[in-house]
Amino acid sequence: MSILKAHNISKKFKNLEVLKGIDLEVNKGEVIAIIGPSGSGKSTLLRCLIRLETIDRGSIEIDGQPMVTEASDGHSVYASEQNIRVLRKKMGMVFQNFNLFPHKSVLENIIEAPIIVNGLSREEAEAIADQLLQKVGLAEKRHSYPCELSGGQQQRVAIARALAMNPDIMLFDEPTSALDPELTGEVLRVIKNLAEEHMTMLVVTHEMGFAKEVANRVIFMDNGVIIEEGTPEQIFDRTQHPRTKAFLGQILRS
Amino acid sequence: MELDYILNSSIAILKGFKVTYGLFFSTLIFSLPLGLLVALARISRYRILQVVTGTYIWLLRGTPLLLQVFFVYFGLPALGLTLNNMTAAILAFALNYAAYFAEIFRSGIQSINKGQYESADVLGLTYAQTMRRKIIPQMVKRVLPPVSNEVITLVKDTALVFGIGLLDVLRTAQIIVTRDFDITAFIIAAVFYLLNTAILTFIFRKLEQRYSYYTT
Ligand SMILES: Nc1ncnc2c1ncn2[C@@H]1O[C@H](COP(=O)(O)OP(=O)(O)O)[C@@H](O)[C@H]1O
Ligand SMILES: [Mg+2]
């Protein structure tokens, strides 16, 4: 069953066309890795899906509901702010730079949105937060502040914070790229655990080992288009596409 | 004799406290929130608010504070609004300091990383919730040093109100000096300003310490 469906989406920054007609369908429980060279539009794609950027053309449906539709002239028309709010609640996002709220403790970072956006009581929110902190292995950091945590720990808090809103789909934009190499493992392990629980996820990553192991499907993007998609084996082991080959060759060499 | 004179002069000058402190605290009470409102309007997406607040800041920072005090006290009656001199001083000072605070707050708000807005946004917080809970609290920490500067300047700027006949600390001291041909009263006034500055410096240092529980 499809939880997210993007059709023919295009996005321009001024005159630079960054997404050039992307089609993407995400099924419930799927883990999709998005790979591709820097500047190919991977972040922009995720940001458009969660409406941190608006698209110029094409349509996006979340859980069968239109967030943005394509008018007859091809231009995108967004749903009402109110409807978009409802749809965006189904999505969570984790950023490369964590973006935790530095003036709030770990616990407060996690419980604030459930309380003020979802209307949970403080007790309910704390119970969820504690459960999630347990899950990401940071129960003892409940009262710490982000500046007291390592990058890997901060990112795990950011994941818990997103999960606390109980999203149907999680978007990860290079969740380990800002981390020292020895800290990537702990974050990838958390994402892998989520995959085992069948959380639907779109993960932009340069961690090819992780993509191979965890993803059901791999999408290779270059220059604003999806060049190729398939199972990890199809992309990593049997690709015939010269650009995919070139990209993977380069990654493996570095 | 000498000590007696200092004591008596000090008591006389104490009367000026009422004006100086009255103006100082009233200015802060009105100008800090007004400055925040102006800053928020300045960065809002409404062009009209940007232009109005931009002009306001330009006018108030671009002319002498004393001129603004004169304008409110002597000029507004021509427009049908007559204020007593203390009210006029408070109004002019509050509007003037709000312009400076607005610029400090604006730059503080704009120094906050874009990622803070984005993570609040994807968590479903509205713009107002984001500003109130995320951006403004972080801004406060960042603007403490420049705000402290302004507040210390304000202590001394209050002396400008001699221009509309208010008897503040400095004016009271000046009257005594002229009467007695003795500058002791000026020294007492200087000590008064220095003490206040020391207290404010201390308070702001404490505030900065209080916000040092986190770094960004
Ligand atoms: N806000 C923006 N304004 C202008 N150009 C942008 C903006 N965001 C991204 N770009 C440009 O869009 C292209 C794709 O960027 P991005 O989606 O970040 O790629 P990736 O995540 O694959 O590295 C790049 O050329 C980048 O410079
Ligand atoms: Mg990117």
C-alpha cells in the first residue's frame, strides 16, 4: 500500500532546475535508500516531500490524500494550510546537523511537540519519550543538554524526537554525514532497528554498506533525475548504467 | 564640616533619584517589549510592516534623543497632545530605546540557525510557537551583551531631561554646584552613576551566567 506518492515533481531555485520530473512511490514498511553525487538534488527531494520547499510542478500525495496537485497548466497547487498540517504530521524528518533545540534538555526536546502539537499530557509525553530514549540507548541522558552530547548521541535524540510524533514515514537526510566515522555505527544501528520494526523510511545516505544491508530499494539520483532504481543487488552488483557505475566506482575508491 | 556638607548635598541629590530612576525603569519597561514587537514586525513577511518599522528605526536612531524629547514635549502640544514633562520624557525615551533594542533583537533573531526553524516546522510547530518557544529564548542569550551596553547608556542618557526642566540627579547636582561654588555635588553625582553602572554590570554578568548552561 502506498503511503507516499510523488508524480513528476520539479523544483527550481531561480533559474537552476534542481528536480526535473521525479516520480516516487513509497509503500508502507519500505526502506528506500537514496544515493547520488553531491548536488544531485537528494536533499531538495526530501525537503519538497515534507514541504520545507515548495515544488513548481507535479503532485504529492500522502497516505492517499493530496498535499499538492497538478493544475491543468502543469503548475502545482497546494492544499489548504490546515490540510497540509494534517498530512505533514504523518512525516518525521531527521537532518544532517541534528538541529536539536540547544536551550532545552533531551527530554524537553522530545516531549514539546507531542504536548503542544498533538495535545498529549506531560505524563503521556514523558512516558513516550522515556520509551524512545530507551530504544535509542540514551535513557541516562534524559536531563542532559544537547551541547553535552556527542554528535552520534545528538542524532539519536533527534531520531527519538521525530519518532515521538508517531509518524508513518521517516525522512533521513544524510543522518551520519556530520559525524566522526566512529560515531556513525550507533546511529545506523538505530535506523536499522527501525527498519526491522517495519518503519517506512526514505534515507539519503553515502553509507553504501548500510544501504545495501538495510534498504529494500535503492534509488540513484543524478542531476535532478532518478537515473535508476532497484533492489540493492540490482544497483550495487548488477547495474548496467554507466553513471551508476561511475558513481559507485568513485565512492568505493574514496 | 566637610562630611556634613557631603551628606547634605547627597540628601538633596537623592531627590533627583526619583526622576532618574523613574525614567530609567519606565523606559526599560516600555522599550524592551516594544523593541521586540518592532523586531518581529521588521522580519515579518509583510512588506508594509517592514517598511513602517524600517522607517521608525531610521527616524529614531537618526536624530538626537534630546531632539526627540523636545519634539514630544514642545511639538506634540501643537498637534493637540500636551504631556507633562515626565510623561513626555518617558514617551520619547521609550520610543528611542525601542528602536535600538529592535535592531539588537532583530540581529539576534537572524543569527539563529535556519535549522532551528526547520526542525520546529517539521515537528508541526506554528511560526508563533517557533518564535516564542525556540527562537526568542535563544535570542535572549545572544543579545545580553549588546542589551547590557544599551542599558548602561540609558542610565547616563537620563541626564538629558534637564532640557525640559526635570530635576534629575545631574540637574540637582548642578544647582547645588552653582549655588555653593563647590563641585562636590558633581562628584557625588558621578559616584551615583558609577554605582548604578556597577550594579547593572553585575546583574548582566549574573544573567549571562544563568544562560551559560548551554552552548550552541
Ligand atoms: N535554497 C537553495 N537555493 C538555491 N539553490 C539551492 C538551494 N538548495 C539547494 N540548492 C542547489 O540545488 C542543487 C541540489 O542541492 P541538494 O538538493 O542539496 O543536493 P544533494 O542533497 O544531492 O547534495 C545544488 O546545486 C544546490 O546548490
Ligand atoms: Mg544533501
